[in-house]
Amino acid sequence: MQQGDFMARALELAARGRGRTSPNPMVGAVVVKDGHIVGEGFHERAGAAHAEVAALKGAGELARGADLYVNLEPCSHHGRTPPCVEAIIKAGIRKVYASMTDPNPLVAGRGIARLRDAGVEVEVGLGAEEAAKLNEVFIKYITTGFPFITMKTAMSLDGKIATRTGDARWISGAASRRLVHQLRDEVDAIMVGSGTVCADNPRLTTRLAEGGRDPIRVIIDSQRRVPPTANVFGPGRVILATTKADPPLPPHVEMILFPGPKVDLVGLAKALAAREITSVLLEGGAGLNWAAIQAGIVDKVMFFLAPLIIGGESAPTPVGGLGVDQLRDAQPLYDLKVSRVEEDILVEGYLKEGRCCSQDLLKKSAT
């Protein structure tokens, strides 16, 4: 195996923590001695052992004089767990290969400096692109103080999300719906507007054959249109963003109150990040989707296109609002990806160049 193979394994391990490590990044680590893996681990969840510590524990005494491959700079500060750099130094690791520096201001090169000061050789940059992509949510959150927001919608080939009578079940196929539930299982929160709740009365839960974790439900209801009996107010954590304090809410529902007349979407995004909500799946209607794009809080879009033609001038589309006057003002997508999900087509793209801040961060990373 080559160096790239060992880092690829570290990245593969890191991905096992997807949806479970927030607000921490996904990290995998591999200990290599004489060309063979002697220990490996990954960060399973926030508060659990970090990947480096798990890998060193697996290697035991074989870690002395070995190399460590990790997709993110080892931490040097006390958080929920002790700093990883001290464990690496104590274990006698010879060299550390890190894909990228940690964008967390509490680390940001300090881990690398501590290792080098202790005589550990450090090389940064192996697998950097893949590492930045893997942790794009964490990078956005830790460098900007805002969550990474993905807007998801399903529509027909002629751009309709429902018929003129409001019938929307189901536009996308079963495979696409399963993928959406996998996304719900991986994000911290799901966001919808009052129009969607009043029209569909959704539960916004994760329904996978193997179970899954329900995201926090964030309901934007400026005028308190959603009835207290709505399914979204069922068991689990719920956040209601509104401009009206009354009537009272159930004890498990948190209210974020704005002065009005509408909920400030930028302020809401920042408030969610302050609650350590790092990723949000926006499943809004036309009005909320447009407002979110206009507010600049959407990072990525996922459009599921079903092989259907619905028609109807009054049938709703996924993005409403006033729209732009000139095509030159239309929102472009970057890093475009098009794939098949059985009979549907999935179009994914970012609303900013360089996947938000990932590419800028890589330019700053030490090599």
C-alpha cells in the first residue's frame, strides 16, 4: 500500500461518523508501521474518543516509531476530550500525515506546531481536497458561525412541485425518498415554513428500514399559522421561529422570537449555529426557498427531477418570489454534479464558488 492508500483509509473511516459527530468534524486515523496498518479508529460521536486516540489504542506498543495518517490536524486543546497531540507524542509516533490544518481557531496550526516542537515530523496536504469536501459542514460552521444549509426539492420535468390542486404525493420515486431520509438522518436540523406545514402536516422524521435519527425540526411561522395539533409538534426537539410570542407552546418546543414583521433568516441561521446546529436540510416551499436564497444562507441545492410532466400555469414551482429581471442575475451553480437515482435525476450544486469556504481554507493550509 502507498501513502495515498493509507490516507484514503483514514478518510473512509472518518465517513463512518457522518451525522453523529456534530459539532465536531469527521475524523479517521490510521497507524502504519513497516508498510502495514497496525491500528485504526474514527471519531464516532461528540464526546467520544477522537480518532487518533482510538487508532493509537489499537496499535498499542506498535505505535512507537510508526506513522500516523489523519484527515485533519490533531487537536491541541482541551474540549470534551483531552488534546490528541499529547497522546501522539506519548505514543512515540515518528511522523504524522495530516490532510489539512484544522480551521478551528482553537487549533489552527497549534497542533502541528506542538508536534514539531516535540520532534514529531509533520506533513500536511495528502488527500486535502477529499478531506475538505468530507468536512464542508464543519468548515462552514467553525469559520463563519453559520450552519451549512442544503436546499432540497423534488419536481417534475416541467418544474412543478405539485399539481394545481396541491397534490404532491409522490413526485419523486421511492429511491429518491429513501435518499432524502438518509439526509435527514445525517443533518442536525430540518427547516420548513408554515405554508408547508399547513398544507401537508408533515412529521419531518427519519423513516429508514434500519431506523435512524430524527433531526431537530425548525419551523418558520412568522404569524403563528401552524395549529398546536400539527404533527411537527410531536415528540422530539422543535424550534419555532416567529414574531408572535402568543399563544404558549408545549414545553419541548423552543421559541426564537424576532421583532418582525417577518422572521430574519440570517438571524435565524446564526441563532441555530449558536445552538451547535451545524447542518440544516431546507425542505421549504417556493416562498421560503426564494427568501433563503435571497438572504444568502443556502450553501448547496439538491434538485430531484422526476420523469413526469404536470403542467398547469397555477401549479407551484420549487422557487417562487419575484425572481430576477435579467438572466445575467440568475443564481448559477458551481461544482455541478448530475446523477441517476433509479428513474429520477439528481442535480446537485453549490451556490458559491469553491464550496463556500473549503477551497479558501485549503489555500491557507500549510504544506
